[in-house]
Amino acid sequence: LQSAQEQVSSLVEDQRGLIYVGATLTIGEYVLPRILAFLYKKRPDVDFKAKIANTETISQDVLEKRIHIGLVEGPVPKHKELVTESFWEDELVVVVPSFHPWATRNNITLAELLQERIITRELGSGTRKVMEIALKERGLDPSQLNVSMELGSTQAIKQVVSAGLGITIISALTVRRECDQKVFKSLKIQESPIYRPLNIITLAQTSQTRDERFLINFLHDRELLNQLLKLDYCSPDMTEAL
């Protein structure tokens, strides 16, 4: 059956040239646009339809074949029909504005977090869940944090932190540009850095088209992906730079 599926797929894939991909918020806002901009120049014959949603929604869409490739942050619901592969490790870092007293440092201790107002994602957010689990594993009860504001988007958090209203624990990917521009300073947690996997989810027992395999293979090229994430995806010379 697997062989038959692959043969049928190979017959129709040249007519398809279309990839349905879904991504969770951090990936959808800060990783996927760079990937699509790069692939558009490399493979202009392939079209993409992208959906941004939470992990549960993306996983369900893969199961129901509404999307073919899901890119999600953190834990993936266990299901016998889902195949999960890690393609990147995203670090959660403490982010402070450039004028903050900590901006001259490279790391802080967990105890020092208790001294500051914390701006965080809302309850139920994947980023917040990973943060709280990681803090507990390192001996700090998240309820001890002075959470002064809960916001529903990463961009809103960045605006509040840049105004000096608090600090945050957030994905390093989401503040890379602002750190390069000296708007923010990112700090590692001294006791132990916090990482979370970025995962590819696909449907088991379903073969990918040539174009879908191209995308998955590209995501597993860590050196190329690292270079891509460091570049400005709006740059007209992005493809040439790689």
C-alpha cells in the first residue's frame, strides 16, 4: 500500500506544486516568513498556503489532512497517526530594555527574577507553559514571580518591555533583530538555559510529494536554517547571501 501511494503521488505531484503548511505563533511570525521568502526564490514553481494557529489546532488539521506539514513549538499531543520530528531548538531568554541595569550583563540567576516586574503571555499559552515547567524543574515556583501584565501576543509584550514597564522571558528567535539593534538585551538564566524543541508533524502512513519532501529536508538543514534566521528576510539579496 505504501508503494502504491508513493507511485500515485509521483504521478500527480508535478501538477500539484502546492504545499499546505500550518505553524504555531512564534514559528508563524518569526520563522516561517523567512523560510517562505527563501523558498519562493529557490522554488518559484511551488505555492504555499499557510495557517497560523495553536498546537492543538495544527495537530488536528494534520490528522484531518487539511494541512500536510505542521510546524509547532513545544509538546505535541501524542497520537499514533502523527509523526513528530524536531528541526530546531528555541531558547527562552530573559529580555530587558537596553537602558535596564541588567543590560550590561550576559546572565542572571533565578532568584533575581523575583525582584522584577514580569510581562508574560496569557495562561494557556505554549510559551508560558514551557517557561513555567522549566522554572519548576529548576526549583522556582512560577507563582512567586511578580507578574504585572499578561498579554496575548509576543509583539505586545515587546512593546511593553521596550517602554520599560517590566522584563519578560521569551523566545530568543522573536527578539534577535531588536537585540542586534540594541533595543533589547537578552540574558541567559545562569543555573541552566531553557530550551524547547520546534517540531515538524506529519501524518503517518502518508507519503509526501516531492515538494513537501523538499521543504522537510530544508528544515533539517540546520546550518542553512541558522544562516537564514540571522538574515533579514526582506533583503533582496537574501538568496544570494546563502
